[in-house]
Amino acid sequence: MIMSNSLPLSRRDVIEARLAEGRQIIAASLAVEFNVSEDAVRRDLRALAAEGKCRRVYGGALPLLTSSRPISDRIGQASDRKRVLAQAAVAMIEPGEFLFLDSGSTNLAMVDLLPKDLGATIATNSIDIASAVMKRGDIPLVLIGGAVDPVVGGSVDASAVAAIEAMNIDRCFLGVCAVSARNGISVYEHADAIFKRTLLKRSAARIALITSEKFHERAPHRIGGAGDIDWLVVEDDLPADDEKAAVEAGFSLVKASNVTSSS
Amino acid sequence: MIMSNSLPLSRRDVIEARLAEGRQIIAASLAVEFNVSEDAVRRDLRALAAEGKCRRVYGGALPLLTSSRPISDRIGQASDRKRVLAQAAVAMIEPGEFLFLDSGSTNLAMVDLLPKDLGATIATNSIDIASAVMKRGDIPLVLIGGAVDPVVGGSVDASAVAAIEAMNIDRCFLGVCAVSARNGISVYEHADAIFKRTLLKRSAARIALITSEKFHERAPHRIGGAGDIDWLVVEDDLPADDEKAAVEAGFSLVKASNVTSSS
DNA sequence: AGTCAATTTGCACATTTATACACGATTTGA
DNA sequence: TCAAATCGTGTATAAATGTGCAAATTGACT
């Protein structure tokens, strides 16, 4: 029973860590995520601002450092778009579900956005995702073993397929390399494709997070078509022709609007 | 039900060990787990905080350097001593072997010290070690899956045991929590002990890296005695009485002299 | 065995801390 | 300008904490 009861003050550390990454803080979102009132979040922000760790703004707080961060900026930019997708995906999760997070940087971004009181269990074959989930420490984790594919960053061999064959997954988040109306969803690695097909077969709800450039990628191994995926979570500013083609191919789209306040 | 009838002193050691692993301590949970009042736990936390081992927070305590860099900071603390042990352990590896690296920060230190042209394959159940091996990118990796034990940082459940039952390991590096002449080698977690016993059974050569303080730790679950381990890699400055007791208990010691040179 | 000192523990009490709620003031956006 | 959202302050409540003290345990010495 050592589950998920996190220390109250660790919340402030989490906020501080996010600020250190250059991320903006929205008081209302944090309140929901940590399952506390907005007053508590505001107190934390006030304390952090008093320590000079952030700047208070209407609706939340912003990190202080605005000057030179060459590398982190680029990562932060890419992360921002992926985080919007991830936030929309997190909102689709029901409490207590058995989730599978497939390998992929967008799925990795989901881990930090999962609410604290989520009673879900996460299974994954990605070492990076497993590492992130374990670092949180409040989510039960099931790791899929097997020979590790260095391109995928996780196990996609026969033993990994056999492991998920024995799972009843409530909701899986698929990582894909390319999407098109003609070829459906595809990936680069053959073994990865076999693994993902099995994953889709064993999952009740199947979701894929798609950054806009994925619609113009090409990959050799087809996983399936529109009938094999329940939802594609796409960016808000997806070009109209891409969207039209996807819808006509039978895909159900969920637009991830960055409702994160104005700005 | 783990009823620890162990010595009162051991409780504080267990708490310290958990903090060293980066885990957060919740006073109320600890009180239930050790079957003592919260006052006793708070007294321990106060003492540990006074020693600089942790940071007290409302509701329990947090490890000191955990928010920003949980892994690298821990390694940075005792990196010198552990790197010496790890270097000695790496020297025992033969080319082309199938290795198993058990969970543990000392074994983790081995990953970065492995030579480039090593034709070995590494298997592990530790997420941190898998992450480090994958980051290198030049070593074939086999990951042991299963439900992840948050204390161990990897899988030690029945499926993990079943996975290594099918392996013929040339050389395994065991992670242990405590060593003594009377009780042999021991760990904190029951499932971890079962896993390690199977690991020893499936391994041709069995090695454990032991920092000196492990000789004065206590842990509830015994893995085995001197006959179950081929080599204990110990520090150069191991106290003479500890060394004498270990040798008389039948252990074969390898002293890791810090003549690492270079760098 | 007996005794004494030191440590550890549990309990009672006052204090501090964190939190949620209520109300008025302030800011934001249309 | 107005309405909605957000912020700040005050207050009540629950939880955690620190302190003092007595009982129980341990270890050493006679």
C-alpha cells in the first residue's frame, strides 16, 4: 500500500522543476493535476516568486530566465507542440484504466502530464517512458521485456509480442512514424510493425498522437488503416487539405487545441 | 505481511537506504510499516536531516538532491568509490560473454566503464541500467520485463524470474543490500530476493560489488551464503576485521585497488 | 543476579503548518 | 463600459509537528 500518496511539499518541487525547464505554469491546470484548490497552487507560486524562481502573471507564472538558452529553446519549442498533443491525449484517459504507452517522444511527454490521483496502470516497451514513469514514482508500471531494438528504444521482438498477447489493454497510445490517406499508418522497422499490430489487437481503445509533419513522412511498414485506430490526436493548426484527406480516409480526428490561456 | 522483528536501529538504516535510492518518505506510512508511532519515525527523520541525509518536509522527508538530477547526483556522491569497484569488476569480464547486470548504482557505474570493443551482450532488469546501455548504443541489450518494483527500480516479479530461467548467463553482477559473515548476502525486498536466487542459479560466474558500508547493513531477506557467490569485489580500504570475517565465512574477495591512473 | 545509566518509545498537550472556503478587490478581454 | 475570471485576505478546520514526561528496553558494571 505504498501507492501514490505524494508529499504535499513535493508539489512545490515539481512546479519548480517545470519552471526550471522553461515551462509556463497555469494555476487552474495545476490545481486539477495535483487535486488541490487553486489557493494552494497560488500559495506555491507566491512562495516561488518570493524566492525569485518565477514571475507571477495573471493565471499562473512564468519562468524568469528569458535570455540565452540555445539548445533548450529548440527542444522546448518541439516539446511545446508535443505537450499540447499529449495534454489532449491525457484528457481521454478514464480513471483506473490499464494503459499502454508505445515508444515515441510524444507519448513520453504524456507521462509528466498525467494527473497525480490517476488510478491507472501503465505498461510500456520503451525504456525512456519506463524511466520517466519510474521517476514519478506514483504510477504502477509494467515493463515489456525482450531484446532491445536500438532504433525503437525498447523491445519489439517475439518475446515482447508474446508478453502483450497476454494483456487486456484498456487504452493504448500508439507511436507512429508516418500517416497518409493512401497508406494508413506506418513505421520504419519491420519488427516494430509486428509488435504494434499485436498491440492494436489487444487494446480496447486505440489512439495515436500525430504531429503535423507525420502526414508527409513515408515509412516502409504498414501497420493498418483507419479501421485499426479509434482516434488520431492532431495539432490545432493541421493544414486543411491534410485534415480533409485524413477524414475522407475514415480517420476520426481529435484536435488538440492549446486552451492553455491566451498568449 | 512483513513483520520486522529486527533491531530498532535497523529501522533508521532502512529509511536512510530508501532515501539514498531517491525515494520520498511518508511519516505516517513508515509508522504503519514498522509498527511504531509516528513520533519515532519523526525522530529518525530529524536525526537524518541533522546528518544532512535528507530534507524534512510537512508529512515526511525528501532526499536531498532528487528534484533535479536523481540519478546523476547519487552517482556523483560516491562516484569515486563506486567507480573503483566498477572498474575492477569490468576487468573480470571476458570478451563475447553474455552478462547480466542486476539493479544497483554500483552496477550502473559499470556501464560507462565497459570498453568500446567489448563483444558482450548485456541483460538487465533495471530500467536505469537499460537506459544507460541504450544511451551508449554500442552494446546489444536484453531487457527483462514484468511489473516494476519501485524500490528496486526494475522487474523482479514472477514473469521476470521466468524470463531469466530461460537464460544461460555467463557472468552476472549481483546487487546486494547487506553482507555479513553470519547472514550471508541479503536484500530488503522479498520478491527481489527470489529473483536474485534464480539469477544466481542461471549464472556460470557470480560476482557482487560491495561497498564497505554494506558489511554493516542489515536486510531481512537472505539470498545465499559464500557458496552462492564466486567473487566479492570489495574496496581497498575495507577494515581488517570485516575482511577477516568475510574470508572466514568462505567468501572469495577481490580488492579493487584505485590505481586507475589516467583521467 | 542486581543495579544504574543511557537510549528508545509512546502519550498528552500546545503550537505550527497546509488547506479549503468565502468575500471583496483587481485584472482581463470584448 | 461590463462581465467573467483571477487574485488577495481573512477565517475555520484538519493534519502534522515539537516538547515534556513517564514507562520500557538495552547494555555495562559490580
